[in-house]
Amino acid sequence: MKLIRNRKFAITITVAAVILATFIGLWGNLNGLARQAEALFYADVYTNAEGITQRGIYTHLVNISNSALGLATMPVLSENNELKGAASALLSARDELMNAMNARDVRRMGLAYSGLQRSFEAVRAGLERISVSQRDREDIDRYISTYTGAGKAISENSYNRMASSYLDEASVLARFLVPGVFLRHPQTF
């Protein structure tokens, strides 16, 4: 009882409570901003400046996944000993992306997308070194065009700008204290 009536103890408890409440408030505020940015990952967004509806990154990842599957399962890849391993790696990377997409884990999708890009480029480079029929060339070009178009759309997507600049909306105090609030930042692509 004597301890509770002690003025130094009361001031220490009050200061600790204010600091704790500040950190909890900052954490909630910054997480809210991060979740707002992450919502753009799935949503289509109308941009006034361009006058178009920009698809969410998730939609482009679906297109990339389908293109990678189509390319990796082409008979010309499985028939070529040099490209079998690259095609298998592309399928594995695509499966990892699909698993992340099914789990709706944006961070895992970002990592899986990076792995898929490396595998895709290995297959693409291998395909440039072999001769294929005209029909196979048309299919390959279509898959590559779809993949690269979706990749370009991802890199130019407004989600990336929002995910990398969401802290700009936070207060100076919040930005200063970010390392201390254990924040999970949005994944950029």
C-alpha cells in the first residue's frame, strides 16, 4: 500500500503506461496503413490520371502462373534433354507460387514470384538456343508475351507505389519509431 502512494512509483507507472499506449497506438496505426496498401494487391483500381482500371497484382500472377504452366508443359521442352531440367524447375516454381496464392500469403507470393522469374528466364534462354516448329514457336511466343506483359503490369502497378510509400502517410513520430513496433511491411513486386 505504501508503494502505491509513493509519488516516484506513481510517476514511473504513468510514464510507462503512456509509452506503452503510444507504441500500441503506433503499431495499430501503421499496421492499418500497411493493410490498406495490401488491399490494393487483390483489388482492381480505377486511376483518374490514366482513365483506366488497373488490375490487382493477384490477377497478373494468375496470368503468369498459367503462362508458366503452358510453357513448361510444352512437348518441345520435355523432349529436349537440355531443357527438361529447366522445365521441371519452372513447374516447381509455378507450384510454389500457386501454393502461396492458395494460402493468400502476399509475402510468400513475392518470394515465389522471384523464383518463378529466374526459372522462366532459364527456360526462355534455353528456347532461344534450339530450333522448333512454326506452331511451337507461335505457342512459345504467346506464352512469353503473356508472361512478360503481366510482369510489366506488375512492375508498374500502383500497389507497389503504395506498398513502398505507405509510411509517408504516417506521422514523423511513427516513422521514427517504426523499428521498435515490430511492423510487417507490405511486400513489393
